[in-house]
Amino acid sequence: MSLTPATQQGRATKERIVRGAAALIAERGAAATSLDDVLAATGASKSQLYHYFEDKHGLVEAVVDHQCAAVLGLQAHALASVSSWEDLERWAGMMVAIVEDHGARGGCPIGTLAAALSDTDERLRTSLAEAFRAWSDAIRGALMRLQANGLIAGRADIESLTTFTLSAIQGGLLLAKTSRDAGQLRIALDGAILQLRANAAGRP
Amino acid sequence: MSLTPATQQGRATKERIVRGAAALIAERGAAATSLDDVLAATGASKSQLYHYFEDKHGLVEAVVDHQCAAVLGLQAHALASVSSWEDLERWAGMMVAIVEDHGARGGCPIGTLAAALSDTDERLRTSLAEAFRAWSDAIRGALMRLQANGLIAGRADIESLTTFTLSAIQGGLLLAKTSRDAGQLRIALDGAILQLRANAAGRP
DNA sequence: GCCGGACTGGACTGTCAAGTCCAACCAGCG
DNA sequence: CGCTGGTTGGACTTGACAGTCCAGTCCGGC
């Protein structure tokens, strides 16, 4: 259980620690990130860290929540404006561009955390599972909008298509990061979109 | 660079250490596995470990190679016997069954290692990327067999379908492990197969 | 001004894990 | 038998890291 800061200053400090820790953990993993590393990177002191977080585990929890919120914020926003095939292509292009900009390193922060922490900590696993569920919700929303616009057939199994799309995203990100080639993500997303289009409503 | 044992006894010892370490690392991750844990689990001593491996990093390399070989052996074998849609369905069923048997924990050993180590160590990243490439080869082989049997159209883009299939596998495994629900893998694989069937050769 | 609580700096401690070292052990072989 | 080289047991050293503690500082309210 982490303490909620009472002052503006305290909030800033806690925020700074979480952001710094999130950056370090994203690039080297939670286990390989020491508290001293976080302290050095953020210019905070031991007592500040332990003032706001129970222990290292508490910090990691905060980082997980932070990353989930960040990724979901971006995805929910981007997917919320999808209501045509062109929009969907644009969204896919954005995903690939982001990965390319990072030199195809890191992949999806949530995916990486999920792979590493799901088997280690039950509480974190459920947080991550929840994040994937929320991401699914955003995708489902977009698909239903396409359906409402008559682009996807009414009888299509939206639920399965949603899960399938998310798995293509995650798998594509993992392959891209491992092979350092954003093209793998491109192929995975194109494949997923092709699948969606296969469910296109027939001409009226 | 790890030393190759000169005697039968030495070979057995090294093998025992790698297998034990692989099991521990698969369930808790490389960073969370101490050498003492490995020693305790295998009944080996410090000097044995350092006799056969340079250091911990060397052991992890050996474990990565071992896991890649194990998974690929299984996959290459299972995919080599695929030459009809029924075979492919059977293969998918096997994958889901394996995951279910493990209580949807752990996911793909290669995928988990890739997520954790790709950003940490370049040598390991290339090993993992190589493993994915070999896995792709096995998938491509199966698809080309389907194509040769007239089940997939000659003009289909086998290369993209291969990458797409692998990304569905990995994404499905990650979602399954995070949500502790093998059904997510089932959906991902069904989706991939549906996509392949969409490329079915037209009736002659 | 001054009191109390939120916040901060940083020294300190205990634990644990990586890696070293050496004294053995156990073949096979001359 | 005694030597040699591969192998083994386990104590020991060293360093890093999580977590503790206390002496403060800062700031709003009275």
C-alpha cells in the first residue's frame, strides 16, 4: 500500500520517482533495476522512496499501474477515433511508426512486464490482465463502430476478433523487438486487418 | 564460452545443471534465479558450476540454447507432419492442450525469455531471434506442403502468412498466460487458421 | 513567532548472491 | 604403484542491494 502524498511537492516527488523507475524498468526489467539506480536517475533519496512506497514491490506495483495507464490512454484515444477502414490503417501505421522510432527496441511495456511478472506475482498478474482487458474493450469499441457503420457484417464474432487482434498486436511487438525489425509488427497488423476485412459486410 | 566436458560423468553433470537451471528460470525468470537455487535444485556444487560455465551469464546462455532446442524440436516435429487442414487443427489442439495442462502458466519459454532478455543482452537476443527464425521455417514448411497439396492458393504470400501465424502463436500464449486462460490461445490460433483458410485454393 | 506534520538527506546494517580458491577425489595409464 | 588431468566439495571473500533510522528542513495554521 503506497502512501498518497498530502502536498503538491510530495505529489511531484512521488510522480518523479515512478516515472524514472518506469523508464529504467522498461529498458532493463524490474529485477535488473535497483533502488539505487532509481534514486540516482531521479535525484531522490532513500527516505523519499520509502516514505511513499512500502518497499520495492510497492514501487513496482506503482510502475505497472503507471505503464498500463499510459499505454491504455494512448490506445483508447487512438482507437476511439476509428470508424472506417482508413482510420484502422492509420492506427496500424501509427503503431509501426512508434516502434520504428524506438529502433524496434522495448516492444510493448505492458507485454514485457506481463511476460516477466505474470508468473512471479499474482497481484501484478491480475493488474496486467486487467490492462489487457481494458485494451480489448478499446478494440471492441472500434470494431463495433465499424460494424455500426456497416463495414463489418452483423453476424461477425466481434468478441473473437477482438482477442485475435490483440494477440496479433502483442505477438507482432514481441517478434519485432526480438528481431529488431518493425516490419514483423507491420505484417502481423496487416494480417489482423485483413482478417477483419474478411468479415466485411457484403455489398448492400 | 562454456567448457565441454571430457568425460561421460562430466557431461551428465553439465546436462543436469542446465536442465535444472532451465526449469527454475522458466518459472521465475533469469534474474530471480540465483546460482544457489540452481545448486540446491540439482545437488551440484559451486565448483562444478564454475568448472563448466564461465559465469552466471554463461549459464543463462546455455539455458537459452537448451530451451530453444527443446521448443524447436517439438514444433519442428509436430509441424513436419502437417499436410492437411485436419493436421493443422490437430496441431493447434495440441498447443492448447499443452498450455491447459500447465494451468495456463509459463507460456512459451522462448517468448518469455525473449521479452526479458532481448533488451538486456545482444548475444542472447540474436539467439532468440534465430530460434524464432527456425520456428518460422517449420511453419513455412507446413504451409508450403499445404500449398503443394493444393489447399492453399499458389499466389498466396506464404512469407507473410508464416510471420503472421507465429505472431498469433506468441500473442496468444502471452494473453493466455497473463489471463490464466488457455481459451485466449485457442482464439488466436483459430483466427490464424481461419486466415490461412481464407487463402484456400479455389475449387479446381 | 512557533508548533506540528509532511517531507528530505544520507549514513548505517544485515543479508544474500556472485565469484574465488584450494584441498581433495577418482579414473586411466605408464 | 604413482602420476596426471578431469572432476568435486564447500569454505571464504567481496560487493551490492533492500531496508532502517534519525536528525534534520520546510511550510501552513494559530
